[in-house]
Amino acid sequence: MKTIFFVEDDPVVVKVYGAKFEREGFLVEVARDGLEAMKMLAAVRPDVVVLDLMMPKLNGVDVLKYIRSVPDLKATRVILLSNAHKTSVEQAAAEFGVEKALLKSSCTPGQLLEVINELLSGGKPV
């Protein structure tokens, strides 16, 4: 079973997206802020991280820096899903080599699932 590590502070978003992922056969682990995500990453070893940029305690950029600085996590696939300003999301994606950056306000759970499945099948999401 593939694991999606969902780093998101909005409980409604976690519930809606998490339910979709679980229905599709994924194990879903959730961190509600950046600090919790960094603590959990060593144990979770996810196949894909879906990461919000704007969160309490530590933001998504801090989590990205952490992922890319830890040798065992460096190759972890990361998808940004955020309502941060579009240029902020694009800049973070370019700087930290994420696989895809999506605006939360215009992305459905089904669309995100398509990106995840494409990633896990070895393709590059469009």
C-alpha cells in the first residue's frame, strides 16, 4: 500500500482529500503543521508528500528545506497544494524541485489523485 503524507492545517481539506485517497487504496498520514511534519517524516517514509505552504509553526518552505537536506528524504516526491500567491508557489516549486505545484482553490481531489497516480507510475505529471 502506498503512503501519502498530507501536510495541511485545514481540517475540512484534510477530511475531503484524505477520504478520496483512502477510497483509492492509499494509506494517508496527516500532519497539521510544519513542525509536526518534520517530526513525523523520519517514521512515515511516504511515497508522496502533499504539502501546503501556509501553515502554523513552520511553513511549507521550511518543511521543503528539511526534506531536501536530509539524505534519506532528499528524493521524496513532493506536490505543493496551496492557496499561497501563485508566484510564491511557483518559486518554491522551482527552488526545491517539487514534482508539481497546484493551487488549492482550483484543484479537485480527483485532479490531485491523477497527479499522484501519474507520479507513482513513473511518469512526470503535467
